[in-house]
Amino acid sequence: MAIIITDECINCGACEPECPNNAIYEGGVEWKISEGTTVKGDYTLETGESVNVDKENSPVEEDFYYIVPDKCTECKGFHEEPQCAAVCPVDCCVDDPERRETEKALLARQARLHV
């Protein structure tokens, strides 16, 4: 499963620099697949949509930090535990109950993002 940031976020920003995939963005900020990854050209999102990796995508959240599910690997392939959750002072980086993913799927995403 991917990690989400709940609306209890205090916008401290501690999580953002810890993400090895650059999957965490400040609320209201557009995101790109290419940021923090080595992907070039086009990338197929989990929805099946193909996007250019340099395309600016709409923010997932406007008011507080958010995690792009298509870039989150729960730090698999980098760390033993999700670093955002480890540093969050208010414990608002939690498992997304709507997005269950196996370790195999998370490692496959990590391999796609870091060719």
C-alpha cells in the first residue's frame, strides 16, 4: 500500500526531503514524474494514462503536504521503513487503506522510477 498524509498535517515539511522518490509535495504545488527519478520520455500512471515525465500535474491536495501515489514505494529498495512516517512529528503519514499494494509491486515501481 502507498502512504498518505492526513488532514492532521501541520505543514512542517519534515517529510519532503526524506522521500527518496521525491513523491512528497507541498499543498497546491504541481508535481512531475521526472522529479527525483531517472525516468525519461513517457510514463504510464497507475490509472493507465501515459504522461510525459516532465508534464506538470495538478496537485493531489491544496491545503497540506501530499504524496503522489504513482511515485510512492514506501521507501522499498531504499530503507527499511517509510521515512516520511519516521520523521513526522504528528504521525499523519499513514498507510492508505484505499490502496493496498504488495512489496513486489512497490519494488517494481521503484525499479521503474529509478532505471
